[in-house]
Amino acid sequence: MLEVEEVEKSFGGLAAVSECSLKVEEGSITGLIGPNGAGKTTLFNVITGYYKPDKGKIIFQGQGIDGLLPHQIFQKKIYRTFQITREFAQMTVLENVMLMPEQQIGEKIWNTWFRPGLVRSQEKAIKEMALDVLEFVELIDLKDEYAGSLSGGQKKLLELARSMMAEPKMVLLDEPGSGVNPTLMKKLIANIRKLCEEKKITFFLIEHDMDLVMDLCNPVIVMSEGKKLAEGTPEEIKKDERVLEAYLGGQYR
């Protein structure tokens, strides 16, 4: 589904991503691990159009997307979340989710004057979909709460709900487990699995929590110094001496 071919990105002469090549298969939950400074988030930023690659190609479903702007890549049905959640804090949970669908008729002010019935009809359909999504991620009881009042874990679930409303083909998650307590972590993992299996959404995620990665992801890709160091199943990565030495310490020996 996604191919990164010999991608490079430098800042002031410092190579953040260097000759990086990898693939994400359709229908997979692919993990991306590596130490701070390995280039993982920079690679995500290049894939989603926040940075233009200095060299290389990025291909999504057979089409080149390198050089496209972020909103154009979003229109390709690639959704990206951030390590620090970006909810609209002064809006309710339900309102945050209802914002996501593209091309809402009510966004054009003249439609509210000349086509009010159509605006109301679409808004009703979007609200029903949003309520279903909040039920799915188990945030329905918080639908009328301000998003800014949610816990860190609840905000990660809200991000997942927002991604569902965008009806993506692929979701890039930047440290979904960061700041999430064990109970909500189980919910998050279960929801990602369910979305992959039932909604056929492909996931590509950066994560430092090795337990989450080993439980959820297959395959796992390891980055170091801007390049792919290793790739394999969780079991293979656990046994890779380079990975054990550099990232996992001795906990899986």
C-alpha cells in the first residue's frame, strides 16, 4: 500500500532521514521503532507532506505522493495523528468528531441561507455516524464533555474516533501509547485491531512501548540513523542481536 524508496531529508546539513526504503502492506499493523533521533517522526512528516523529501519517492497505492501538500495527502485517505494530541479543547467530544468529514455543505455560508434543509439533513447523518463512532471507541458517555477536559488516554481514543470519521485507508499513529494508562491502553489496542480487521484500515505506527509493539504489530520495522536497520515479525525482532543491543536491552534475552 505504501512504498518509501531511497528517501532523504536533511536540516542544515544534518541528515534526519538517509536513503530510507521500506514498505507497508495493505491490511497490516506495521510498527516503526528506534531510538530518539532515528528519524521516525521526520519520516512520518515527509510521508504526510509536512516536509518535502530532498530525494527519493513515496508511493501510495501505486501513485506518487511526494511533493503533495498535507491536505492533498489527506484527500488520498491517509490520516495522521501526533504524539501530542491536537483536539479542539473548547469544543465537545461530539463536535470534535463531527468536524472531520470533508466537504460539508454547511461550510459554505450561502448554503445555510438557500439550502437549509440539505444542511440539516447532512448534519443529522454526520451526527448519527459520529455517535456510532463514539460508541465504538467507548467515549459515548463523554460526548458532551469538553475535549480539553479528557485524560491523555481518552484524548488518544478521541484521535482514533476522529480518524474513523475521515474514513481513511491508512492511519499513521505517532506514539499512540504515550501517556495512556494500562486500562485505556487495552481499549486502544483492541480498537486498532478491530478497525484493521473489520474496517480494513491499514495502520503504520511509531511507538516506544515495546510491549505494545510486540503485542499489536506485525511486521516491526527498526530505524537507526535515518535508515531501516531491520524488519521482521515481533519474534524475529526480539532475537535480532543488533536490535537487542541497541533498543531492547536484555529484557527479551
